Amino acid sequence: MSFTFDASNTGIKPLEDGEYEVYPSAWALEEAKTTGNRMIQMNYTVRGDVQQAGQGAEVRYDNFVLVDSSMWRANALTAAVGGFSDRYDFGSAENWAEMMLGRPVRVRVEQTVQNNGKTYPEVKFFMPSNFPQLQEQPRVKHHQAGGQQPVAAAPRPTYAEIQAANQRRAAAPAGAQMPPMPPMPPMAPNPPAPAAPFVAGASVDISDDDLPF
């Protein structure tokens, strides 16, 4: 067996400033070092089913601080992902983070110098994906709400269920009692996805060794 140098295969290059089609691939519940505020820390994977630079690269440590003055970022990501009605109650920040996993979104990334003097890509804006139908199976890391371990499979509302519930609410007479939105249990890995094209949210779990959390 030979061992040959291949100049065309030198790994994933660092992301440059620009827009990328990504999906959230992991999250962790952390505390800000300076303030002690709770925050969701999100990772994104650059999609490989869209022709773009940086396929397979990660944008790591995007912080969603859980205080009123910073909730606009979580709202911006939710709006860009789409499929949720205004005032939709996720129940908890952990459930919200789980529901974002594997869902296509477009982000604007800019290189930012951090406090340690190093430069990292940072998400500046969230936008709806130009390619909302995934053609690959997203690799995501699911967590038990408030913990770090995957949980057993549990039902989760689909886009169709959410949209159908929204339509029923919109068509109901004023003051009518409507059933609640589909339940939002602690999130879990989806069952194996069908053949491509893949549905947003269908995913495979990846091990702790594959991600920094």
C-alpha cells in the first residue's frame, strides 16, 4: 500500500466572511464567565448538500444568553428556521435548543477577534435557508433537557403538525376553545431517516468525541 501526498485533500479550510447554509448540530447549557448568566451555546455545521465553500466545517460556540435583553437572538434563529407560530411556547430553553437541531438556516459569518486574541468565525445574522429541503442526513448531538446524555426516542411534533395546528387556530371563531399545540417532551433522537431527500429534523446522533461539549 502506497502513502501518497494529495495536495487537493488537506482538510477543511477556515471559513471566510460570508453567508453559509448550515444547520444547528449541537448545543450545551453553560454559564457566562463574566456575569454568571445562563446561556445556550450552539454549534452549526456547514451543509454538504449545497454547493458552497466550507462544506462540513463547523461554526462553534454561538451564545444565546438567557436574559430578556438578549432573547432577540433566539427569536431571530427561530424566525429564520420557520415553522413556529408567534408566541409558541417551547417550555424551556433546552427544549428550544433541541427543536433547532438539524433544521436548515442561512447565516452570515464574520471573523471576530476574541478575548484570548484568537480569531474565530462568529454568526452575525440569521436568514431563511435558500435550500430548505435537506438532501443529506444531518449529524447532530441530542441532549436530555438540562443534561448531557442522549435520551430514548420520544415523539416530536413535525412541521406538518405545527402548521396544521396553526391553521386550526387561525380558522377558529373568536373565543373558541382550541386543543393545545402538539406536546413538546424532552427531545430525543429521531428514528432512522428515510431515503433522501431528508426531512429537516431527521438526524443521526454523534458521539461526545466528535464535538467539543
